[in-house]
Amino acid sequence: MKSRTLVDVTTISLLVVLAIPVRLASQGQNQQPGHYTVADIGTLGGTFGEANAVNNKGWVVGDATLPGDIARHAFLWRKGVTKDLGTLGGPNSIALYPLNERGDITGFSDSSTPDPLSEDFCGFGTNLTCLPFLWQHGVMTPLPTLGGNNGQALEVNNRGQVVGVAENTTPDPTCVDTAQVVQFKPVIWQKGEIIHELPTFPGDPDGFAIAINDKGQAVGQTGDCRSSFHAVLWDNGTVSDLGNLGELQLAPQDINNQAQVVGYALSPSTLVAFLWENGVATSLGTLPPDVFSLALGINDKGQIVGDSCDEFFDCRAFLWQDGTMTELNSLVNDPNAPFLENANSINARGQIAGKTTVQGTPIAHAFLATPSPGEVNSGRNTPAARRQTSERRKVILSEDIRNMLRQRLGPRYHIPGPVTGTAAVISGPTATLSPISLIFSTQAIGTTSAGKTVTLKNTGTASLTITGISIIGTNAADFSQATICGTSLAAGASCKISVKFKPTASGTRTAALSIRDNASGSPQKVMLSGIGTTAKLSPTSLSFGSIGLGTTSLPKTVNLKNVGTTTLTITGIAITGTNAGDFAQTHTCGSSLAAGANCSISIRFTPAVLGTRTAALSITDNAAGSPQKVALSGMGVNGGTLTGYCVHGQFVPLLGCRITSDPSQCPPGALAINPVVLECGSPGQGPFYVDDARSCRVLINGHFFGGACQRTP
């Protein structure tokens, strides 16, 4: 009943079938499996959904995108009702692996905290810390790590044991040219605590445990930060190597209660599903004329499900039993049934969970296929026939296909490059976007943000033909893009796309930048998000320049305007941040602001120590994006010199006098000095007037003349 879904957790578009294969049944001679009916589980409002596992009660877990395809959440489906499991504070979560019979669910989620090491352990492209979770009785609870920032909970058995991976704090010297920084270890949790760090194969610093059966036997992989050298089985605390399939390296994905293990075996030239039992790995072959296959789930009857794929990695779901591989689509009699692309899990009743595609569209839905009444499949737990369903043609695994596989395997399943270490040849154009998401600061409704830049690069060997660049999604009208990319991009070339945010309504606004081209995975997308607010602050940052220690600057003003249609309730105005004590504010705002009304906030800067000083003006209210903030900065300098103060009248420059000015700080027509130092060849005439300063120093003929500065008359 357990499954290993190979979901792409970074780029949804790479999962979309580009060409629907012809439905072909296997040519095996054993008894044909029974027929199936298909239930469409759908999505969470977006265009992508996938059922990743099903337990013996027919409960399904998976992940699906929200409206706009900006974020994906884990879900639970039971008795026809889908429940969004939410997140641990960040935008994304995922449940990739089987739930137990009690309904306990494992997975991992973004938090709201940026990863201190800039790792992307969840693989969502957010660079937020990644938290393993256990979902029980309607509550998602984070599980502890080994002291590091990140982890993933992968499968839970009926004893409540959870296997997965967790970081420690030890720097990993094998993480060269990767985003990973510290070691990650295979672990078991129980009752919300790590009870055992599983040993890796001798000499391997890193690893992860993928699946566990009800006997506590677990499978996974161990190696270094860049590759997985050993497929392993843990039994009673002892780690053993599962070996290889000839020269092919094993990547286990599931284990049943008979200790049968399934997964895929690969080399630089092939990728094939396997069954491991009694110490021997056997190839399951492919559906003809396909060239790749992956086994993802096995039940206690020995029935296996997975994908069979052509050389372009267009896949179709299969069911393997009694030595024969059969295309699952051929077992569905309904002519209106969707195309079953991926089969990820099979339970003891023969129910199969996976993903469909809707022909001619980018839509993918989760599904549950159930044997028709009276036709429950009678798979027998017998040794696998030592033969392939079809003979595999030798096809070099291109870097494009390897990238798709790597992305579908998820962020930590560690097939980072060709097994031999030899770089594969990239064929054709490859579109790479950086970054893959843009998050805009809170923006007042009707105002336009500064532009953020996305770089599109062709990392392939042939010209990239660009057929369209546009903003799509739920709030597409709130974002705009401008580019000079043109209609083609030579191999190795890049171009820039500028995106701006102008919210039309209050709250979180989401969309996507979509690039349509002739590269694999088109259209590529950059997720866009920002918050529109009715509390408009102007300006959004203030710089006070260089101010003498203990000297108070001239005030600067921030205007707060309610651009909404209802009253803005103000619950607090304060200075916050690192050097909040160096800034002070007064205001005329009161506790509310009527629609269309505005008020002013006056800020002064008095540096207490030398150097750059920063803080923020923070307004807490009932508008979206609260608290809204204005960034504050200034520089504390020695000698009591002042920046930005204006000298008015009664100063007659004589021969050799010089004024260093800062007109931006002064009223029109007023002289300005920066700093407050007058250098003259002979004594000037006083007094010297400086606006609102408590003290000043004036240098004449090399001598300082100090005292209390006076207000301009």
C-alpha cells in the first residue's frame, strides 16, 4: 500500500505531459488484471494535483496547487472530501509518502523563516527553512532535527514510526558546487522525538531513509553530498547494502511487510524499474516501445505500480503482477476517463493512487483507481519472473531528461548528476529562469513598486525560440512585465525581464510570469506575490545622512494616507529595529483615519554611537500588510559636525571662504553646509545661524568658534 511518488517540488510545468502516448497493454501471458473505475480527486483550486499514497481504508494523501498555481499544499482525501492540510507558516507543504491506518500523515513544509545558510532543503525554490511534520487529529506538528535548520518526514508505519532525513550542524566538505552546506542524516521519529539516527554505510557522511514497513525495516540511500553511492536496508539498527542490478545503481522507493523492495535502477544510459527480494534485484522492464520505467509502490500481495516512459519522458501508469506489466489505462473501460500518467501507490484492495493529465491542456489532477466490483485483483506474493516485459533499447539519458527525473524525485533524493560523474550532452535549447519566484514588499493600492528583475538564460546548445512572455494567474492585472528578450535567444545567451507590482485590491495578490518557448517544460514560470494595502506611506524610506554624536537632526515627515473606502483603525505607531533608540517620532494620526484622509508623522535622528544606524517606523493597523514600515537610516560622526543644516543670512563670505553645501536638506533659497564647517581666510561676520541645532562648530582661520546655535530669524 506504500508508494514513492516522484513529484517535482520545484517546477510544476515539468510534470505536464507534452504528448499523450498511445495506450498499449503488455504482452504477458499471465492472467489479465481486472478492470478499474477512476475517481477524479482534482486539485486545491489550481491546475495541478497528484495523489501520492493510499492506505487500506481508501484514504488518499497528496499535494496540489492553490488558485493561481503560486503555492502547493498537502491534502487528505477521504470519502469524496478533500481537506487542505495547510503549512507550518510558509507558502508550501507536501505529503509525498503513505499515511498509516490511523490516518497519521507525514511530510514537510516551508516555514516563514529564511534559511540562514540559503539552502533550499524543501525544494520549493523559496529558500525558507524546511520543517518535517506529523499531521494527527487535524493538527500539523513540526518534528525536531539533529540541531540543523532543516528536515523532511517521509513515511509513517502502523507502529507510529516515522522515517526521514534531518540536518545536523556539521559542515559537509563534500558539498562542493551545491546549495547544501551541512550534513544530513537518516533518522526515525516516534512520539514527536528523534529516537535514533540511523547509521550510514561505512564511509558515507550523508543519507536519508525513504520507506519503512510495519516490522520497522527501512530502506533509503547513503552517500556524500553530491551522489548516492549505496542503496541500503536498515534492520534492527544494522545497515546493509542492497547491491546493484548488474552495473545499474539502485534507488529504492518502497518496502512492503514481506521485505520486498521496489524502485528504479539507473546508469548514464538507462533507467529501469526493479524488484529486490531475497538479496536479488530483478528488472521489471518497460511497456513496449518505452525505454524508461520506475517502480514507485508495492503492496503486501506483491502488486507493483509505477511509470513507463518514452525517450522524451512522456509516461503512462502501469500495474505489475505475477511477472507481467500492464498499462493501467488499458484496464479502464470508461471512454471518457482521463489519461493515467503516473501510478504512485497501491493498497491491499488493489486501489491505485496517482496523477492524470487532461489531453491538450496543462491540467493535471489527482486520481484514485478502484477495481470494479467483483474484479478485485488477485495478485499473489510470489517471486518475480526473471524476465522483462519488453527488451530495453539503449538510449543515452540526456541532461534534459536527467533534470526532469531529478526534479520529479524531489529535493533530497540525490541523483544530482550522471552516476559515473561524466557530464551528459545537452541536446537542444534549455530555458533557465533566475530567480524562480518574486516576493514584492507591501504596496499601497494603486501605486507601482520598483521593478524586480528575472533573468532568462538559454543553457542548451541550440537557439531558444520565444513565442510569448506574459503575466498569468489569479491577479495577473496587478503585475506588469517589460523585456527586450525578443523572439529568440542564442545558446549561452541571456536576457532580462522586469516585473512591477501595482495592487488593485487589499490583501495577498498572486500571479505568475509565464515564458512560452521551444524548450522542454514550456511554459516556464516565475511565481509572483505581493500584498496590497489601503495604508499608503510616503516616502517608504528616510535617510538622515551624517549627524554629529548627541546632535538631533531636523525633522523629516512621513505621510500616512487611507486609500481605502472604510475607516483605517490605527493601533500603534512606533520606532522598531536594531537602533530604535536613535530615532524618535511624533504624529498627528490619532486612533483612526477616515477613507481618503491623511496624517503626518515627524521623525528625528540623534545618533548615540559612531557608524551606520538603522531602524523602522512601524504602523500597526487593520489594513493588509500590517505593520507597514518605513526604513530609517543615518550615520553617527565625530566632532559634532552636522549634515544637512542650513545657514541663513548675516554671513558675509570674505576672501578664501568656502561652503560645502547640501541643498537637498534646505528650503529654497537658503545656503546649506555639509558638514557645518565654514572655512575662511579671515574672520567672518556673525552670528552664524543654523536651523534647530543644539550645538555647532564653525571653523574660521583654522579656529573653531562654538556655542549655542541660533534659530534663523
